[in-house]
Amino acid sequence: PKISMFSLPANVDGSIKMGYHKDGTVYINMDFEDNLQTYVEEVLHYTTGAEDCSRAFQEGALQLACRLANKS
């Protein structure tokens, strides 16, 4: 997917949106642009279509980890 940056203030409850995807683009909060984990997580959401804390997201993360482990 295309990657783009955004900047938003923290929500009223103090939470911060680290990233999201929409219309073929993954958006990363500029405050997390140096955090590889945020990129990987958001691209996994994009590729799997799965929500946080779901079995589908867990499966996607494990499949990625196994593929990376097999390349070492």
C-alpha cells in the first residue's frame, strides 16, 4: 500500500491514534514515524482486513513472523 503521514492531537480520553488505513493507503501518525512496529501493525491491518485483538490479526502476525524466521 501507499504510506502517508498524518498528525492529530490526542483524543479527549488521552488516547493517541498511531495509524490507520483507508482507500489503499496506510496512514502513520507523524509522532510514530520512527516506530517500525507501527508500520508493520498498520500494514497487517491493511493486508488482513482484521481489527485489533482479533484471531484474524493474530494469525496474520504469526504468519508474517514465520515467513521472516524462515528467511534468516
